[in-house]
Amino acid sequence: MRDSRETFPPRAFVAGYPIKHSRSPLIHGHWLKTYDLQGSYEKIAVEPDRFPEFVDALKQETSSLCGGNVTIPHKEAACRLADRVDPIAEELGAANTLWRKDGLLHATNTDGIGFIANLDTQHPGWDRAERAVVLGAGGASRAILQSLRDRGISEIHVVNRTIDRARELVDRFGAPLEAHGMEALDALLDGAGLFVNTSSLGMDGAPAPDLPFHKMRGDGLVTDIVYVPLMTPFLLQANEAGIATVDGLGMLLHQAAPGFEKWFGRKPEVTQELRQIVLDDIEAHA
């Protein structure tokens, strides 16, 4: 998978600004150790005005870096600056994974892959839901909406405080998406099979509204991309209503796997051991 001219052992990275709280090195470091692979994975703080220069250097044959992850605020710039952008990232207008191959810098976005893999692993059959309600219309919601559409969910309702933001996503991804304001949540949850929180509501102790999860289908599912705290207010509410839940940590772990395979040549496994390592780190830095 790697460019044959690259320096070995391979070096990969996560670039963002700020970057000190990223747990990606913990995840990839665990896999490197588990599979006894040569290589490294490091955090690199790159200010926004320096990111084009960083990408230019990455494209050079003399670069010691084989690729890496890109996080806030560089995902859109990574998509623009890569030599080859796959259809997933192109439609999203954002990339989170870069790799060098055949002298070119390639880009994709694995957020949707991570989201779907987490649900498939933790709650198989979730995609029988006919109606999905997605709260939030920020950058984090794009890949999730794309992945739900591509999975064949027949109704996808985007709910946001500012309805124009939701309409922008409907225009981007088309049918079967529909846009709504917050006042529609009560009616939309009645009979819904899936609820996804992509907003910052409930993150790090932030307040979250009480939602009528008891109106969902009995076999419905509530999931949250927030993973600090692990049991968010929305997940706690769903539990009280007797609705199954999936936390957001698995999305973080599963979205990392495709990049690792491209950089280090081994498809990694998301295990309970890895999950616990990250949970312990979250607790240590709480």
C-alpha cells in the first residue's frame, strides 16, 4: 500500500491545531505494539496558515512521513490540497486520512466508516430502522449523514437549531434527507428507529434537553458521537426509556483502522483491550 520509495520504518502522524488532546497516537501505538510492526505515529501541531506548506512537504519524495490523519481545523484544506481525492471525501469536501502512493498524495474520509462499523459491531441489525433522526448540522454530521444515506436508510431527518444549516446538508446529500428545526424533534421521534446526536449537546457536562425517546420503536437505537462523558445525557435518557444505546468511543477507534492499514500494511482489530486503554486515558485526564 505504501510508496516504494518511502523511508522505512514508516512514520505516520495526526495533524491539527490544537492537537495535544488527540488520542490517535495511543490507538496507533497500541496496534504497532500488538502486531510487532516497525513504525511510529506522532502528533504534529500545524497552524492553519502553515498547513499548505506542511502538505507540500508531505508530497515530496524526500519526506520521511508516509501519511497521516488530519483533524480540526484542517480537514477541508486536506481535501483541497491532496493530489487524489476519493468519492467519499470529495462529496464531503473534507478529508481525515492522507497517504502517499505511486508518488501522489491520496485522501479519504473514514469518519462515516467508523460510525457504521461501531453500530454494526455493537448493535447488529440497527439498519433495519426506516427513520433516522440526526441532531446537529455541523461538520461532524456530514460523514454520518452520508453513511446513513449510503446504507439505505429510507428516511433521514436532519434537526438543527438553525434550520438553514440543516437545509445546506439536505442540498448537499439529497434524498432521503429532510431538514427541520428543533421544534420538530417530538414528532420525528415518534416511531423512529434511530437517533444520532452529532451536536455538542451533553459534551463535557454541557446541558442537553430532555427528549421523548419512549416514543421510539421498541427495537430502536440511540447513539451519540460524543464520548466524553462516555454515557452522555442522551444515552442516559434512552436507557431510562428502555431504548438500546451505543456510545461514541467505538467510532473513534474504528475510523482509525483504514489509515493504519494504508500506512503500516496490516488491517488492525478494534478490541476490548484497546477500548479499555483509551477509557483509562480519558479517566486519567478527566
